Amino acid sequence: MSVRHPTRRQVLAGLTGALGIASTQAPKVFATEIGTKRSLAAIAAEKGIKFGASFAVHELNGPRGHDYVQMYLRDARLLTSELGFKLATLRPTADKIDFYDADRLIEFAEKHAMQVRGHTLIWNDALPDWIKQASAADCRELLQSHIETVVTRYSNRVAYWDVVNEPIGPWDNNPGNLRGGPFYAAFGEGYIKRAFDVARRFAPAAMLVLNEAQTETHDDNGATFRDSLLGLLKRLKSEGAPIDAVGIESHLRVGAPHDFPTFAGFLSEIADMGYAIHITELDVNDTGVGGSISERDAKVAALYESYLTEVLKLEAVKVVELWQLSDGTSWMKDPATIAQLGLRNDARPLIYDDAFQKKPAWEAVARALSNAPIRSA
């Protein structure tokens, strides 16, 4: 039976970044000198894999901003917007568009020769109240105008767009187990193809991605999400939806039921449809794990390595992105999230600790990337 997990983004949506002015310069060639000495980005690039993580622009102005930036310069080539491109941030009211956070992310990425994943154009969740109350006609118009406005503004400066995020939601009891919401109410399932059609029209060179969660566990919930996603992708494929890649969120949990060879078989089914696969939002929840910090870190590292070792056997997996890089900036450290999801307040889910020091998980990810087969061009 499917279980609805509260969304982390709802409790984070109130955060905002400092103001920024977008650069007008074209992206530079990646500065390989940043990471040729034990850089995850460089190790991944040798195998034809793009490595990166989500990036929070509000950290730039904080007391740890310098260390935060240096961590990304060492290990990342691709940045996912954490909040800046979401509707709740871009359109807080019906008569205002706020590009400050998005502009600043683009400026930072271009300054440091990184690529950007715009996350996300259309999502039926984590919306400002005015959209939830809008009429179906208004939502149909908004889908078109919002995608056109945002994609046109950033033109060739965003390499990847998460066009539709998390379309599956069995708890809403819709056909195909689709998540309900204002865009689903306005179009039915057709909102997904419509969003991709509009995005392709205004971003012909970008990679367009459908991003989904909760597929990784070897239980009824994971099976429901996997089966529902495969069914949706088959329908969209038959309709000619211009989807280039499927993003697979990977919020792993120590102690959860996992069968990674079986999971890799699911990914192979997606690849067989002709889609590239992006591992997105990867982290490891160690809530409920006992023992010392070193024992917990060892379990987290082992899960990273076993997961990536298996999924990176598939040449279709072209991108690996973590959801942040440091424990101190993880969504699992947000007090409201801790209370809502029952997390431990000293979670250690990422590859750097609170002080931006490498953990065993960094080495585990490095080994998995090093052992991955080389992707063909």
C-alpha cells in the first residue's frame, strides 16, 4: 500500500536568497584545474558522467559562505537550483515575478564555468496560495506563460530543465496514480506533455527532464512508484512528448528495504525507451541508525557505494547529483523538517560534515565513480 511522505520542499519554501544580477556572458569552458586532484567532478568526467549537487544561494552571504563555495568549486560541475526556480519563489503573488534567486544562481554558475539545472518549471506541489485558488482556465494560461517567460529569460544559460517534477502521487487516487493539483485539474494528464511541448519550443537546445521520487525502495511503495512511472513514460512516449531524460530522486535510507540489482533493472526499462537517466537529489538518511559517529558514517558510505556501483553500470546514467554536499546545509537539518518528518537533529546524510570536511561517504562516491564504465560519446 502506498504511503505519502511529507514533502521537504514545503518546509523549505519560505527561504529566500540575497539579491543578484545575472551575468550576460556565455558560459566558459569548465576550469579543469579546479578539480583534477581528487575531484569528484573530474573523476566522473573521465567516465562521461556529469557530477554536481543542489546549491542554495542564500548560503553565499552566510558566515560559512567561503567554505561553502570552495566545496562546490572542488567537486561540482552542475548545480541544481534548490528553491530559486520554483513557483513559490518566482511567483509569490499573482502580479509579481521575483527572479533574484534564479539570477544569482546563474551568475554564480557562469562565473565558475558550471552548468545549471533549473528545478522545476511545473509541479503540482509547494505552490503559492494564489495558484492553488486559481481557476482551471487561469492555470492553463499560467502553464504556457510561465514556461515561456522563464525559459526565454535564461535562453541558453540553463543546460537542463526539470520541466515536470514528481507527477506520481498515489494518495490522490487519480488514474495512473498521478498527483493531483491545479495543473492536473486544469489539463488532466495532458498537462505533462503540454509542459514539455512548450519547454521544447522555447528551449530547443536544453535537455528536458521529468523528475520523480520514491522509486528506490524494495517495498510496496517503491513498486507502486516504479510501475506508475513506467506506465506514464510509455504513454508520454507514444504521444511524442519531447522528454530527453528521466530524473530519479534518490533519497536513500539506511535500514530501508533496498534491492539495487532489481532497481537497476527498472532503470534499464527506462533506458530501453530511449531516455537518458539522471540520478538526482541523492543523499542518505541515517535516522534511526545507532552507534558512534564513525559507525554511522560507515553505514552511510556503504549505502552510497552499493547504490552507485549498481546504477552506474548502466551507460544510460549520465548525471549524478547530490541534494547539497554538506551535512550542515542539508534539508535534514532544517528544524521544521526535523519535526515534521521525525528526523534526528544530528543527521549525517552527505559527503562533507558540518565543518566542510570530507567524510567516508566522499571516498565511497569517488570509488563508485572510478569503477564505473566509460560512457560512449
